[in-house]
Amino acid sequence: MNISEMLLPEFDMEMNNTRKTLERIPEDKFAWKPHAKSFTLQKLAVHVATLPSWLNTTLNSDHLDVTAPFPQYAIQNRNDVLAVFEKSAAEARTALVNAHDEDFFKTWSLKNGETVIFTMPKIAVIRSFMMNHLIHHRAQLGVYLRLNDVAVPSIYGPSADESNM
């Protein structure tokens, strides 16, 4: 079994859990945020929806410079967020399936202009910078749902809203 084959079950499970969460975002609360320093619900949802694309970036380049412009999306509703997520997840899955074991051991850097923030093997970047980062922000989105009285989906077990899986 190669590295891609080992990562795919986890990737598929996390994408499914992310989809379940994004399907519940309330469109009438897009501008809501729990604190002045927090993202709006819409901005957080779009961030979650685009995070899978970072797997593509990791496997198909040697760095990401945060000073470069990021794609902007015209998001009007939940379906727009889900469309961005589906495209991002599908492209990431394809990149993962097509990766060779040696690709995962090449180094990758996160940069801020000429400043290198970190450099790690691509396998570590995928696990931390993409997957763990996605899980972290998906959990934040779950808190946003809870604070807006939207049922939180079961992720790794039943939620307080879904006792039956």
C-alpha cells in the first residue's frame, strides 16, 4: 500500500464530515460573528470550503507565499459555498490519488514574502497545515452553528443534536 492509499480513507471521512457541517450553515446569518475579532460565518465557511485546495498547492508546488493574492469567490448562499467545497475537495482528492510516495518527502515552505515561516516535508504539511487546519476551522464552524441554534452534525460520534448516528 502506498502513502496515498493510506491517506485516502481519512481524507474521504474528513471531507464527508466537512460537507455535513457546511450543509447546515444558515444563509441568513452570513454576516454574524461571535466576537469583533472573529471571522463572519460566511468568511469562515468559505475558508473551510477552500482548505482542501491547499493539498493541491502542497503537492504541486514547493511553497505558498501568503503575500500572493488568494482566489476570491462570489458567495451569495450556501449552495455557492458547497460548490466551492466540492470543487476544492475533488481536485484535492485527484492530487492525492495521483501523488507518488517520493512526492510526500519533498520539502515545502510557507512564506511571507522573503520570510520563510516554516519548511516541512509535504506529508507533514498535508497532515498539519491542511487536514488539522481544516478540522480546527470546521470545529469553529460547529461552535458558530451551536451559537445560532443550528443543529450540529455528528462528526466522530453523536452530537448533542444527533444522538442516533
